[in-house]
Amino acid sequence: MDARSRMWGLRWTLAHVCGGCGGRSLTHGFGNESKYAAIARETTNLRLGTAVTVLSTQDPVRLFEQFSTLDLISGGRAEIIAGRGAFVESYSLFGHRLEDYDELFEEKLNMLLALRDNDNLRWEGSLTQTVSGMDIAPRPIQEKLPIWVGVGGTPQSFVRAGRLGLPLFIALLSGPARFRRLVELYRETAENAGHDAAALPVGAGGHFYVAPTSQQARDTFYPYYRAYFEQNMPRPVDNFPRNTFDEWTEPGGGLLVGSPQQLVEKLLEIHSALGNTRYLAQVGLGGLPFAETARSIELLANEIIPAVNREIGVALAR
């Protein structure tokens, strides 16, 4: 089995809905490590990590120590997807300036990589703290704690991930066709920087709901997704019409809502366009009842994942 086959997988993560900032959440990963520790105790195979950890407004030392602890508890199953996030309210909350938006993320990402790669940290910070040689503990079980770069649609973000030779995780805010050239740019940049682009995994993820039929999926999910969309976008949205929702669920769209067969086809479309080895399904949006969320996860696990694996020639796990 080749590297692509070993790494292909579909995963799910629960969306969180919190109050504050007009319905927007400022949690963006804070405190989730303790929840994942509880999940680690009850599981043996699941990889554990956030949909995105907003690194810009977190302390890299504390973040590394938290995920190293999670890695120890889980037996080596922790990983980080580091991104900048779509919201900016947390910058002033934690004493950062929006003028430093890009530089802050770049420096904190480099510091996080230095923490991963060195037991003893020596770091000269500009927007971060200076550390003049300290042992950082605990250390993870994995030789290198996996650190992905989470990206939206900014070309510079793809270039950064390629230059650093880090795995790429794409938030599919629209259909995969838009991202095809950006993934090529990522791989070209990685090769030019001396990395083996073919060995770098690409992941993708987005909003997801599956029901036995397409009509049932759309009718059930639309009111919850409308509430989510109107309350949680970076820019206020007064109305999210049904025809826009339906358009986004069509082939080529980035919203995965439909029957199992339709979503198999959309996942294969994404895989064909991006060459991704992972898809992360974000479920439970907009207050969708737990029973509906659970049924969607069951269909994902029992019907969609096996069908996708068969189509791309990946052996099913035993």
C-alpha cells in the first residue's frame, strides 16, 4: 500500500456554537485539549485534533505542551491544524494588533515548529517572547508532532505551507475547482524549497450533512444551516436564501449536503481535483439535533467511507 493509501481517511468534528460577538465564538480551540483527552480514553484509533487551532492568539509554548500531553494520553494520536481563522475579535481580547495579522502568525508558527523540533528552546522573539534556552516538557510520543497549516483561499498561505514543507489543510469554503491551482502552487513551492512535494499530505474539510435522500437532507438541514450562516460569518448576513443553499449543494459546490451516493460523488470530485488524503466533515451545525447528527455520522461511517475507499483503491481497515 502506498503512502497515499495509508493516509487516506474521512473524519468528522462537531461544530461548536457559542454566545458572544453576535453569535460568533471566541473559543477557537481553547480548552478543547481536555475534551480530547476524555475522547482519547474511550478510543484507540481516532486521530485527535481541532478543525483549526487559531495560533495567532495562542501561546505556542502552552499549545505545544497541551498537545504533547494529549499525545501521551492517546498513545501518539494527537495533531495540530494551525491557522489564522476567519474572525478577528480575539486579537484585541488577547492584546494583539490587527496590523500584525500576517507577521504574528508567521512568527508563532515558526516558534511552534522550533518547539516541536528541539527539546531545549532558544528563541529570539519580536512579536513573541524570547526564550534563552529552556527544556520544554512534556515531549510527545510521536517523533514529530504533526503540524498542518490550515488555509482558506489566500495564495500566500499556500506558499507559506509549501515553503516550510508542512502538510496542507484546506477549508473548502467553495467548490474544489477554485483550489486546484492553489494546491499546485503549494506543491511547486515545496519542490523549489527542497521538499518532497509528493510526500506532503493535503487535507480538505467542510460543512457536512447526509440523509437517506437528497430532498430529506436539504429540507432537514437548511433551517439549521441558515441559522448557522446568518449568525457565524465574519461579515453579518441578514438572509441566507434557500436557492443559494441548494446551489451550493450541487455538484461542484463546496457544501456537502445530500444522499450518501451524492456525497460519495462529491468526495471523489474533491479527491480528483486536490489529491487530498483526508476529508474532515464538520457536523452538528446551527443547533442540529443530536439524533440527526448521529444518524449523519452513521451514514458517513457505514456507507460513504467504504464506498470512497473502494473507488480510490484503499484497503478497508480491519
